[in-house]
Amino acid sequence: MPARIYKPSRNAMQSGKGKSDFWVLEHEQETKRVADPLMGWTSTADTVTQVKLKFDTLEEAEAYARRKGIAYVVQAEAPVRLQKKSYSDNFKFGRTENWTH
């Protein structure tokens, strides 16, 4: 299975772009997860899926994968959609819906 190189999306609970200015190389799972009969936890013998490598640029991540002989797939960066908002629009004349607290 190839590794996946992607840029993580920003946190939906925040308006800032923190912790989303890097690229991640993450290995895909090669073996099936198995439920432990005693505890019910899921486990796998594939420990490489636990590793996430962070890089400053896409080129660095691709160079690392090529240097180590890792097959990889680059997931395109999601476009940034900005919503224009103005605080004064909450109180403008002719507003169609009611303003509530």
C-alpha cells in the first residue's frame, strides 16, 4: 500500500490556521485489524501505521519518500473558502430573519 502525503485541514472549532501549515506523510494500513477476544480492543501487527511524519513542504515529503523507496500518493490540498462576515450585518435595516440571542 502506498503512503499518503497530505496537508491537514484546519480545526473546525477555530477560525485560525494553526497546526495546518505542514505536510504529513502517513502509511496506509496493510493488514486487517483484529478484535482481541478478551478485552475487545482492536489491534494489528502493522506498526508502521502508527508513524506520522511532518514536513514543512510537499517537496521535502516527496524527496523523503523517494529516498526511502516508499510508494506514495499526494492528496490535493483542499481549497480555502473564506466567508465574508460583518458584525454590523447582524443589525442592518431590512434583515430578513429575526435577530435572537
